[in-house]
Amino acid sequence: MAMIEERGAVDVAVDVIIYLVLGLLALMCLVPFVHLAAVSLSATTPVATNQVWLWPVGFNADNYLYIFRSDRTFLGCMLTSVERVLVGVSFGLLVSIITAYPLSRDNIHMPGRVAIKTLIIFGMMFNAGFIPYFLSLRNLGLLDKFAVLILPGAFNVFNTILIMNYFRGLPNEIYESAVLDGASHLQVLFRVFLPVSQPVLATVTLFSTVSHWNSWFDGFVFLRHVDQWPLQSYLYGRVILKQIEQMAAREAAHGTVSAGLSEISPEALSNAMVFVTMVPIMLVYPFLQRYFVTGLTLGAVKE
Amino acid sequence: MTGTTPLAPVTLAVPKAAKAASKSFRVVLQQHWLLYVMLLPALALLAVFSYYPLWGLRLAFVKYEGVGRIADAPWIGWGNFARFFGGPYAARVIGNTLFIAIGKIILGQMAAITIALLINEVRYQGYKRTIQTISTFPHFLSWIIIGATMVRLLSTVGPLNRAFDAIGLPKVRFLASASTFPWTLISLDIWKGMGFGAIIYLAALMGINPELYEAATVDGAGRFKRLWHISLPGIFSTIALMACLNLGSILNAGFEQVLVLYNPVVYKTGDIIDTYIFREGYLGNEFALGTAVGLFKSAIGFGLIMLSYWLADRFANYRIF
């Protein structure tokens, strides 16, 4: 054994290189956000003259104070995002669960099962394209309504398949004994299956939380008024398109909203907003990490 | 139970099964009606948000200029398609889409495989976990956040170009030069997704029997030999599977990413089918043309996805349903 453990100089050198390369890659993923945070916490002049690297220059938290004290729109959009996550995730989860259950009961002869599966798969694979989709939502009267952020994506095929496969993997005995005890399908699902499905439910909850929090295009296109937008749509308008920024600058010039906050620069303020938007993702990330692999093993490999 | 008896029930079971299959729909409904009820919400959502929009596809075949009722618009057959393919933009946006998407797929997979193999060589668990934690993180951020972070970082006066300047390299206009822009898109996509992409390969690497490595080491195989003869063959089926599945997305060059990062200066190389539909069709009020281009993309995309799932089933035994 000692012979095998003994390592040559070349091997150690290769190890060092591997560790360095990976460390560098990780730094590349981290540094942009450190820079973002550093700028958001810096004073106006160092930001304007590009002096900030990875540490705040002339530390100042006015940008954050401005966001939380004076930017009503930002706070309103943030609230919309929170609402969207809560409603969207729970409704989506419910739909996925009650759809996954019948599809997972392969042993029950269900006429039309194949047709239903085909409808689901075709609906997932073929889409009408953006314009017919937009017109449909308009015809349905969903434009400018909060529901447009929830309903269209509520039935998520991937989440459903994930849960379906999990139900299929549960030992058949627990299903059969529940049925023998006279449990209805709803009872089997909610009293027997769900309590033992925590890993897959956590996976779906976490992934759809992230996806609802990150969605911005639907809000931006389907909702006309900025006040209705989720946070990331607001960031698109304000930080990327810089349309709303001018509006805010005008407000600031009138001296009404930023009373007492002198060290605000548009750039640092944008960065502060982006950073605040990142925080919820950072908070769920540790939990998310535990379920990566569950989320990836979507398809079933045939025996 | 003796070894001879099982035969009898099996032969008996055949007519039983046949009888079960011919059971009338009414009986099934009586016993399992709840199963159908449970499928209703999903089917309703599917009908409204996936199938109802298909009706709007008729717009692709009419002449509509944004005024009046769509239902009254005159039928012109393939006219909108002819306009798109006869115009100067078809080749450009299709070419850009393919270039960007294929670039992302090939280079992205190579990056993910490389990182997985490198991480697999790390013995110190704490380091391994730290690297994975950090490199996977950007995957979970939206292109809004990444875009807002990167636009500043990559601007001509941004930190990256200042660093280039300091070591005597020329300035790079990452986001404002038509020749660089597609590569910026591809690089940022790889940067965002490589850590997450590596997970599936790492899972495959974990699945390799450690005895194989031990045996190879005893036989005197060095690190590269083990990598070449054990690790790579061990993840080959995963590589093949991902290649099949990715085939389905070669028309998806990343709508949100491009929309966040592009500008008129880089339309020549950065405008993709999806952004073209959104800008010219939706914002430009060319609904009929936009629908036609969308239908073209959906039809080809559908064929590609079917093909990719068929290949995945055929070569990797992979099925989603």
C-alpha cells in the first residue's frame, strides 16, 4: 500500500496546477459580484472616476438607504416579486403534484392515458411562438393582471415528470396497503405519498422559487404599468434600458425623494439594486445545493 | 412453494389480463374517476396556454398591418414567409442563431466536462466543495443580474479593460463590436453555466467503480492513463446523452441573454431569430410576419426535439415519460 501512496514530483506538480486552475475559475465566478458590491458601497467620486476595484472606496451606504427609504417603486416591485414567488410556487406545486399522481399509477388501466401523455408532450415541445401567445393572453383578458405571472407557467411539465418519477419509485407496498385500508386516491396522495416525498418536493419548490424570482420578461411585456412589475422587470427597465433612471433622476433633482442622502450616483445605485435583488438567491442557495442532483435526474433510464 | 406450480397461475393470468384490458370505460370511471379529475387542472392549463395559442398561427398566413380585426385580415398563403426569406434578414438571423447556439453547446459542454474531470482529481473534500459551490452559483442568477454586472465590468472604461490597459493589451469592445459580440455571448454563457453543467458529469464520475482506479494504479497506470482509460469511458454515455439532448436546442441561442446585452451596433452578428421576432414583429407591429418567423422556428425546433429525444432513447436508453 505504501508503494502506491508514494507520489512522484510530477504528480504533485499536476495537483498544484489543477488546484490553481480550479481556484482561478472559482475566482472568476466570484469577482464580478464582489466588484458589484464594492461599487454599490462606494462614494460618488471614486465611482465616477473608476477607482473602485474589489473594495469600497470612501465607504457609503446612501445608495441602499435611498432604495429602502425613498424608492417606492423598487419596494413595490419587490413586494410583487415576493407575492409572485409565494403564489406561483404553491399553485404550481399543487398542479404538478395532482397531475403527477395519476400519471405515476402505471398499474391502473386508464383509457386515454396515452392520449393525455401525448397531449402533454406535444404541448411542451411545440409552441405557437411569441406573437400568437401574446395575442392569446390579450384575448383571455390576462394582460395587465397579476395572474399573467402565475397561470401561464403553472403547469410545468418538467416538475411534473420529476414528481411522477419519484412517486413511481416509492415502494408499491405502501400504495397497496393504503388502498386495502380503503384510502381514496386523494388520501393516498396527500396522506401517504406526500409525507415521504420531501426530497422531490423540496427540489421542485426551490427550483421554481428561483425561476419565479428571476422571471422578468413576462412582467415587462404583459404588464403595462411599472408599478405592477416584479423586481427583475423593473431592473430591466431601470438598469439595462435606463428608461426609468431618467425619471428617478428628475425626482432626485426636485429634492423630494432623496432628502439627506447626498452620496448617490446612478451607477452605484444601480449596482445596489442589483445586489439587493441577488440576496434572496444567495439565501436559498445553500438549500438549493443539496438538491442539485435530484433536479438533474429528470429522465428515467430504461432497464 | 415448489418450482413447478408458478406456471399454472401465469397461464390463468392471461385471459384475466385480456379481460381487464377490455373492461369498459364506465367501470374504470367508477373505480378511478378521481384520477381523471386530478388531471383536469393541468389539461385545462394546457388547453388554454399551449393549444389555444396555436389557433393564432393562422396569422402567419394573412396580411395584417396592425389595424383592424385579425379575423378580417385577407388570406395570403405563404406571403409572409416569402417576405422573410426573400428579405435580407433571414440569412442573418438564422446564421447568428445557429452560430451562437452551437458555439454555446459545444464549448459549454467541453468546459463542463473539463471542470468535472479536474474537480474529480481533487482529493481534499473541502476544496472540492468550495469550488463547486462558487462555480455553480451564477447559474441561478437571471440574465438581468448578470447583464447589469457585466455591462459595467466589460465596458471600455470598465475594470477588465483597465486591467488590459495596465498590462499593455489593447482595449476590447466586448459588447459594442460586431465581431466580438457573439464570442462575448458564448463566453458569458459558459461562465454562467459551466459549474452547473459539470454536476451531471461529476455524478457520472462518482458512479465509476473505485476498484477500477485501484486496479489500474496497481498495474502502474499513471494519472493520465487512468483519466483516459477509466474516467473518460466512464462518462462517455453521459456525454453522448447530453449531445443528443442538446441537439434539440440549436435554434435557442438564448433570447433573454441577447435581449439584455445587445444593441443596434451588434445586430449584424448578435440578432437572433427570437430577438428579431420580438423587435420587428412585436415592437414593430409586424404581427403577421413575426408569427410566420415564429412558426418557422417552432416547426424546425419541434423536428429537432423529436430527433434529439429519439436519439437519446435509441443510444442512451433515456426517456422522459
